[in-house]
Amino acid sequence: MNELKIHPRAGDHMPGCTEALATVHAADRYPVDWPADPEGWLTPRSMLAAWVAVDGSEILGHVVLARPGKALATAVGLPAQRLVSVARLFVSARARRRGVAAKLLDKAVEEAVVHGLRPVLEVEAGATAAIKLYERARWRYVGSFAADWTTADGRVAQMRSYVGPSERGERCLMRH
């Protein structure tokens, strides 16, 4: 990796984002079912902003900030209008173990804090690497629930809800 940079996502990033997502789907089955419209999946209706991690012209990773659903706000115990959800966070299979996900997560938290919002997220319980990242970054686990979909191995998905730091001083991401 030459020089990792985080940029606001632009339209010309979408082919690279789709390509990176395809490597994640092949390696981890995230998303479980390949979307008919990958660019649409990367741009949920509730999206507020998105960023990409790039090395030169190669897209290494992606993250979205979005309005949270009512269920996530209820799990966290805060009004939805005070929250922002971290979503669609992934790093291409080739770029893992280089701190890319931590840098994307850090950017999302930074933007949430700048706008006076508390970051929250949901993650499937089987995503152990992601869970380790969030817990190293001092995100607080607030509860679990059974989802209305099944994982790649056929079990009912168990979602874990997390609330992130509310101030810059609370952030404690692993720096690489």
C-alpha cells in the first residue's frame, strides 16, 4: 500500500466500490445475497454521506453514514434524530489487516461528532473480525436481537447493536 487516503465517495468511485464489494462477498458472504443493483445497495435511501479508502486509483474500502432505523434507536435508547448509523463498512479482501477499516470507522465517527450526532451500528454476530474492530475502538455493545433474514450457513441472523463514542476524546482506534 503506497498512500492510503480517505475521500468523500464520488460517482466515479462506484465501479471500484462494486469491485471491492465483490471480493468481500466472495470471501465473507457480505452481503449474504449479492444485490441485483450493487451501486444501489451501496447507496441506501437513508444515506447521509459516504467515504472511500483509496490507494492511488484502487478502492480499498467503503463506509456510509445513514439515518438509523427505529429499531436501532430503540436498542440504543436514544432518539433517532440524535443518532447516525455507520453502515456498508467493508474493506476489499486484498487490503485487509492494514488498518483500512479502522481509518474508515474513524472518519465516520469524526463526521458524526462534528455534526453533534452519536454514531451507532448493527453487526451480525458471526462477523467476528468486525466485532473485534468495534470493541477495540471502544464501541459499547447494547444488545442483540434476531433478524428477519438468514445467514449464508442457514441460521437466523443475530444482530448486535453498538453505540459509538460521543466525543473525539472517547475515540481510541487502533492506529496502523
